[in-house]
Amino acid sequence: MDRVSLSEFELIARYLSRPAAAERGDVVVGNGDDCAVLAPSPGHQLAISVDTSVVDVHFPHDAPPAAIGHRSLAVALSDLAAMGARARWCCMALTLPAANAEWLAAFAEGFRALAARSGCELIGGDVTRGPLTIGVTVHGELPAGQALRRSGARKGDLIAVTGYPGRAVAGLARWQRGERESGHPLLEAYLRPEPRLAAGEALRGLASSAIDISDGLLSDLRHVLMASGLGARIDIDALPLATPLRASLDLDEVREQVLNGGDDYELLVTLAASDLAEAQRRLAPLHLPLTPIGRIIEGEGIEGVPPRHLGRSGWDHFPEIAS
Amino acid sequence: MDRVSLSEFELIARYLSRPAAAERGDVVVGNGDDCAVLAPSPGHQLAISVDTSVVDVHFPHDAPPAAIGHRSLAVALSDLAAMGARARWCCMALTLPAANAEWLAAFAEGFRALAARSGCELIGGDVTRGPLTIGVTVHGELPAGQALRRSGARKGDLIAVTGYPGRAVAGLARWQRGERESGHPLLEAYLRPEPRLAAGEALRGLASSAIDISDGLLSDLRHVLMASGLGARIDIDALPLATPLRASLDLDEVREQVLNGGDDYELLVTLAASDLAEAQRRLAPLHLPLTPIGRIIEGEGIEGVPPRHLGRSGWDHFPEIAS
């Protein structure tokens, strides 16, 4: 059984416990009891997802600790975004090889900054010793019955994607080549992905289905098609191409990154063609483009994509069981 | 990045995903989307806790897989019991060194059996590869404002404990000596602790404070005293002594196990002396004794316990941050 010194406990408590100043009316019991106790919003449903980030599986061991903190929360929040839920509360199960004050302070700062910006209050957690692993459970709220489902795509719907997918995998490749240019947009896209929470909420009631493309655009599109019992035709020339990708590679390689790069946390949605302009208008204040890239069609599978891009299907790590 | 075969994915999905037959009205979206979506009960608050069980820290690597599954959920449910909450939903973040079909089936069976018996539906999770670690987030519900807090003890209250603490640490000692007698009550107490959910609910509105004694009776009593700003006088002769403990050790050793053994998941509560009979009456259908062992007094610290039992304070592993 592990025994740790009081100073280590104090360190962890200092960096990760809920600051008293952050008290919100919906947090009835915060730190210091067996459970956190929360007051859900009347008329709402809960959206819950859990994501585990493991060192050298989901992020490089030498990534900046603030980025590890940010990223471990971002990948979980992205699941709330894909349902159209508003982020409310999170728990962290942290496994640490050792309590290093400097590392832990930067990690906590990265986590806390995104949590605060997302309205997602850290309400509980535990800490154990072992290989660096961050398990995050996020809780969001939705007006009852308004969740964006994977299964809602309809024949004739447009397929559209937020932002510029493909940047994260290009950023990871740069990191693995040893590039460490602070603030480079591709490295940032990998290290500090931005969960599309505001976009998910804005598209509620408009999109017929939604998913985040953490596994890769085509791979996650397949999940929507399977759940909806339909097929898709992609317009390969319509893919949004981020400027730094176009500048650095040939078109085929760029398309491969856009279609099959993992670790993007953009949203893929389907919606009626007549709703596209309204959807784009709602995302305009977020400075987030929404690009139509194809149509939902009868049948199954994906048309319009050259076979060389269909062989891979994005990250094929252990998939989630349910959420 | 880890890549696993489809067969491994199917294995995990088969054992851990929510069976369609288990559909409940409060689970709006179960498997197969970015989040689970749940309908909370009107007029209720949510109680949430997270517990991580790590191989060879929280359980022996050679423990029966069904016991590991049971135990990893039980330790989390115990926190709901200590708040008086009713168990509703859980998520599992499972880290596995490899996908062994036989082990996984037994593990899942142990987890599922307790989940079903507790009304705590598995609604999400993820699986990653690494040293065996089970992170469980549990969600319970409470009528608004009725949580049992650590901070509610009042001067003059009785201190009472459910069941027979000390058995788990005695069982662990037996396991570590190589004893493997299936069904031995002390081994069972360690391997398959029973979270006192029904007792917690039954004591709501009656107990002034509650905590589970996972860290040891004295250690967790200190948490209540600190939170309530009071002290305690223990009647050392009133401690409930399990029969198999009395049979095997001298009285001093038994008392040490009862007072400072970790891994018990009994409840320690405080309540008005005039409410004791009613509390015992409510627990009688559960066949669970509730034994008064002392009083809450002015001041701080614990009186009535011989100094030889005060030196240790129960398990001093990394404590939880908040829940």
C-alpha cells in the first residue's frame, strides 16, 4: 500500500482542489466530503462522458504539462460538444508517477484554465501513484430531449464540418520530428485542441446529427452512417484545407490528413441544405467556419473519396465502450 | 499509438457494454453515442464520486477477477452510501495490460452483479492499454437538501458504526499469508466489501453526520470531528467485535484492527441518543447492527482510546481531492 508524505498531499490539494472563491449555487457540496453534491437544472437532461489519457498513448511524455492538463479535459469536453450539451461539472482521476511541484502546477493551470473558460467546475477526483494517466468524467446539461444524436442523419442532408481538420495529426508529426516552435498553429492544434462547446450548443435544434471527429473524419462519418442506416457522397474538392497544411505538403497528403488524421476535435454534423445559412450565421460570432463537404444518400458506405484515402480509417485505438 | 484488433474490441464491447435488455426510462441515450444522456429525478440533487483502484496498490494482482470487478465498484458506491444517496449510474475507465477473455468475463461479471443489485447502471466508459487500473465514477440521487454531511455532528450525539469493522484488514493479512479459502468471512470482507447503500438511505433524516470508514475507524472519525469542529469520547469496551476476529487474536490486536484497519466500508454515523432505537429498527431488515461506540464532546481529538491505538491513523495513501 502506498504511503505518501503530508507535503505531497498538500501539494495535490493545493493545485487540484476547488478554490472556495469559485463557489457556484449549483455546487451544494464541493470539497471535503464523501461525494460532491450538485443541483441539476430543472427540465434538463444530463450528458456524461469519460475519457482516459495515458502517457505515450494519447500524448507524448515530454509534452508541456499545461498542454497535457488542457488536452485531457478538452478530449472529454468534445463529447459534450458533440451532443450539444453545456459543460457543467468534471471529476479527475489522476495517476501520477511522483508529485513534482512545478509539473503539477503547470498541469493544473492548463486544466483549470480550460475548465473555467468552459464553465465546467472541477467537483471531485482522486489521486493514485502509477504511470501518468488522467481520467476525466465530464457532466453537461441539455434541455430535455434535445441531444444531438449520431443516429439522426436523413437522406438528402448536407454533411458539414467545423474548422479545419487535419491540423492535429500534422502537428503531432512535427512534434515527433522534434519541432518545438511555441505557438505554431499545427503544434497548438495537436497540443491544445479546442472543444467546440459553443458550436454544439448553437447547432442544437438545427443539426440532424453530430459527432466529434477525434478518430478521423471518415472514421467518425462511418459511425454516423452506421447509426443512421444511410450512406454518404463526399465532394473531395470541397474539403476545407488549413493554410499551414496547404503550404507544406502536396494535395494528396493534405487530403489524407483531413480525411484520416486523428485527434481533431472538430464537429461533423448533418443538416438540411435549407438550414446551412442559419447554421453558418450562428457560428459566425465564434469565428468558426462550417463547410459543407457532401450529402447523405441512400445505401451504405462512402462515395466520392479516392480509394487511396479509404484504406485507413483513422485511429484504431481501444474505442470507448459507450460514451 | 496503440492499435488493437477488432476481436479485442468485440470482446470488450461484449463484456462491458450495456445490455439492451437493461433499458431503463431514465437512460435516454445509452451505448453508441458520444455521451450517455440521463433524465435526473425532479426535486433531487446529484451525488458524484470517483475512485481509482490500481493493481498492487488497492488490490492484489492475484485477487479473483470477479472480486476485483466487485470491489472497484463497491469502494465508489460506499461514498454514495455515506451521503445517504441512492445509486443510479456509473462509468468505468478501464486500463488493461491485455485483453484476456476469461479474466475479462469474470471481472465484468463481478462488476455487473453488484451494479445490478445496487440499481447502478453502467452508462459509459473507455478502455485503454496499460497497468490494470479501474476508475469508477458513480452518480447517485438525493432528495434536495438531505445529504448526510461530515460536518453535521452535534455535541452530545452518539457515535455509532454499522456492522463489524476490522474484518477487511484481517482478511488482507490472511490473503498476504497465502490463504485462499474460498468463502472465508474475513477474506470475503476484504475481497467483496458490501457498500452500505440501503443503510445510508435508511439513516437519512436521522443521522446528523455520516462517513464511510475506508481509511480506518479512527482516521475517518477524525474527518468528522474536523469538519464538525468537535471532539469524541470512545468507549473502548463497546466496540463491536466480529466473531472470527475474537477467535483468532488477542483483544489488543482485535481492537487495533477495528480502530485502524483500512478497507472496511461500514458507515460511521452520529445521531441523537433518542434516535438510536429508531435507527436500529430501520437497519434491522438489512440484518445490519448499528453499535453505539462513544459520544461527540466539546473540544477536539479523541478520548478513551489507549495511546497504543492512536499512533496509526489508518491507510495514508494518496487521499481523494474532493469526493
